[in-house]
Amino acid sequence: MKPASGDPRRHLSTSPFKPPPPARPAERFSVNDQVTHDRHGLGLVISVEDEIAVIVDFGSRQERITTPFNKLYKL
């Protein structure tokens, strides 16, 4: 059996199945951006760690949120 490769599967144009949606570009945050998080609420970005994580001040606490930023949205 061949090992699975890291290449994405190609989509055949005659296939009855829809192709996968294109990957959404990662959101970029900078210091002093106002953001909202699904669990923590409104906050302010206070630090950015090389596109790996952001530290957000939510008022009562500070949270380090790593990529992908699925629940974090810029306002």
C-alpha cells in the first residue's frame, strides 16, 4: 500500500461532486485592532507573535489565541 501524500486531491471536471471551496486566507491582526471572539467577547490586540498567535486583552483577562483564528474577527 502506498503512503498518503501531502498533495491535495485533484478535482475532475466531470465529477458530480462539487470541488472543495478554496482555502480562506488567514486573517492578519496588528496591535490595537479591536476584535470580537465567540467565547470571550470584545477585546483589543496587544501583541502579535509572527503570524502564529495574538494576545488579546478582553478587559478582565488576557488570552493568547493561536492560528487558525476561527472564532476571532476584526471589527
